[in-house]
Amino acid sequence: MNKIERVDRVLNGEEVDTPPISMWCHFGVQHADGEQFARISLQYFRHYDFDFLKVMNDYYYPAPAGLDTVRTKQDLERFTTFDVERSEWREQFKALSIITSEIKGRAHFIDTVFDPWQSIRRTAAGENMEHLVQHEPQALHEALDRVADNLIAYSKKALSIGASGIFMSVPAAKEIVSREVFLAFVKPYARKVFEAVSGLGPMNTAHIHGNDLYFDDVLDFPVDVFSWWDRGPHGPSLEHVKARIGGCVMGGIDQTLLTQRSPAFLKTHVREGMASGGDRRFFLANGCSIDTWVNPVSVRAIVTAAREKG
């Protein structure tokens, strides 16, 4: 069974020989051009012989020129719609085009997106998000809506280039935002993006980011795959979520262990993760990004254990 067949069978709810595996980390190439980023991504993918490639996106949401903080209505009004192909994201599009030319038809790849809330926070708002919620809620809603429109345009372009789906990170955890803020300011705009790209690729993925998650509140996202830190202290487990959705789950590997445990321990850990994921509708992957300094021996041990299932 080749890489394409293995992923396609999982997406179709069919049994596979071994679960498709991939892992990812931030390469820290936000200062580099798209060609360099593509080569690093492809080298990483081939070195570990993963089944699919989750393309990182270290190019930040294009900030309004000269904006170094966001605290007022006027600041938020500067988040306008723009031509994504003429923005800083053009380097990511260049990378995706190279990756498509190299692996399209031989392996699936999905492209990383950060939801509207994180896009504003990571760009310039930072510590001011709570202030904006309390003092400029309407302006924040309007800015989030415009950012969602830009992310939709970005995502559709990525899919048209050759991505099999987007992998959008959505902060949905008690330690990040309150449930009230999540339901009012995070979920509606994440959902808007997912709805706009639903059906445009077979592998659109919601990464539910955080520790103590509001999982019941995201189960209605129109996606093909759910990803989260299932091996974390709060779960929920792969079995629990898979029983409640019609699509696929992605997880089984606790990313915090890769630099803390021996290769032998990690092999056992992965076998436990595969047992939790089952034989259908399961992608084996880390619950969140792994450390960039991870020992290659540890990653290879995980891949070896995954392929020894049969």
C-alpha cells in the first residue's frame, strides 16, 4: 500500500496496513524565501519517510504597515481585506507550488493556517486581546470577520495549488480563553473559514489547540479530521472523539515526550497510541508541534514502531 492509498483509505473509513504517520515542527524560516522553505520541508519529509506532509506556515499574518500594537477601534479598522497573492504569503504559495511539483500524486500534503483570533493576536495585539474584548467588542468582531475573509482567500489559493486540505489551529482551551470568549469571538470566525473550504479538499483538519479543551463546542466544525493533544493530561481520548464524529482523528503521540524519553520508551508509547486510534479513521501524529531539537533517532524509532504494526 503506497502513501496515497493509505491516506485515501483512512479518509474513506477503510482499514489500512499501518496508520498513516507524520510529524511536524516549526523550522523557524519566517525570514527565508519560499524556495528554501520548500526544500527544508521536502528534505524533512523524505528523511523520515512520512506518509503525508503537514506543511508548516511560519510566515506571519501580514500586519498592517507600521502597526506595532492593537488597542483601539482605529487599530482594528486597519485590518482590511487584501490581495493575498501580493502579500508576504506569496513565499508560502511559492513553497506550496514547489512541494506540489515534487510530491503531488505520490503523497498528500496539508497546509497550516492560524485562525482569525490567533492571526490578530500573533500579528500585533498580543496581550491586548482581553482589553479589546472588553472595550472594543464590535470593532473586534468586524476585524475578525475581515481577517477570516483573507484566510479564506489564502486557503482557497493553497488548495488550488495542490494542498489536500488546510490544517487550521483553533485555540479552544480554558488556559487560553474563557468559554464565553471562545464561543463569541473564536468559534464563529474559525467556523466561517472551515465552511468556506468544506469540500474543496479531502483532508481539511481542525487542530484544537490547548490543554483543557472545549471539545464539545467544536464537534460541529465541518472538517474531515480532528487533531488535538489526545495524550495530554485532559485528553479527550481518540476513542472518545472518534465515537462522536463521522470523520477521522489525528494523534496518538505526546509531543512533550520526544526530548524526554528513550527511543525504546517512545516505541511503546506509539504502540499504545495506535491501539487507541484503531484500524480505521486514524492518522498517527503528534498532538502539537514537536521541538526542533529532537533527536532524529527518536523520530525514526516512532516511525519504525508505526510500520511494525502488522
